[in-house]
Amino acid sequence: MVSIRVIGKNNQSILRITKDLRNIVKKCCVCTLYEEGYKGDYEVSVTYVDNEQIHAINYFHREVDRPTDVLSFPLMDESGFSINPESDRFMLGDIVISVEKVIEQAEEFGHSFEREIAFLTVHSMLHLLGYDHVTSEEEEKEMFAKQDMILDALGITRDFRI
């Protein structure tokens, strides 16, 4: 059995973060853990920002001088995940999503906002679990195949909407 507590923070005013949208994000987190064989209780922080905010975070942490769609800040180290003493849950890390970029990319790729945010959530969760598509082409293929499998398991297609 796997469960997750998603600690959501809305730091943008472009789009209302609805209960339905929060539920999609949570389902993506749970399904990613389940499909990766994780068991237990976890927590993750998800912060919704605009392009200006994610640009600043991207520059500060990666020295990349542009906005991006999502950033992942894993808390896993060589010994695994730490446990939050207040919640007794494993702490996965932080996900930061630019709502503005999600809107732009959904339009660019011709699918719904909900599908794009689901994709980015799964993508970021895999980063929190240790996957990295930057190091090699083989790892990129593996990570993207896992993303597709998880979204398929959730029934989230390109035309998915809430």
C-alpha cells in the first residue's frame, strides 16, 4: 500500500488551482510511486508559480537564465529518504510548476492543461525518485517510457480534461 500527502502552495494568480486539479496531481504522485514499487507513506511539496518566479529559481539553482516548466528538488540521498518526524512520512522533495508554462505548452502541443500538468507531475516525481534524462540517451528513453506507462495507467491521454 502506498499513500502520499501533497503539500500544495499556490504562489501565482494566473489560474485558480481547483480541488480537481489538486486531485490529478495527487493521483499522478500515487501512481508513480505504485508503478515504481514503493510502499509506505510519503509526502511531497508542490508549488505553483508563474514564469517570473520559476525563472528566478531556475537561475539561482541551475544558472539557467530562462523560465522552465517544472523543477524538481529531491531530498533522497545515499541512505534513502528522510522521515518527517511530524508526519512520520518519507519526504520526497519539492516540485515547482510554472502554471504559465503549462498553459503555453498545452497549447503548443495541442493537448489539455490537465494533461500537461499530469505529465509534468509524473516527470518531476520520477526525478524525485532518482531518474535523470540529462545524463544519457538510454536513461532519457527509460524515463520517458515510464512517464507514458504511468499516464496510460491513469487513463490520461492527450485529450484528457476534468
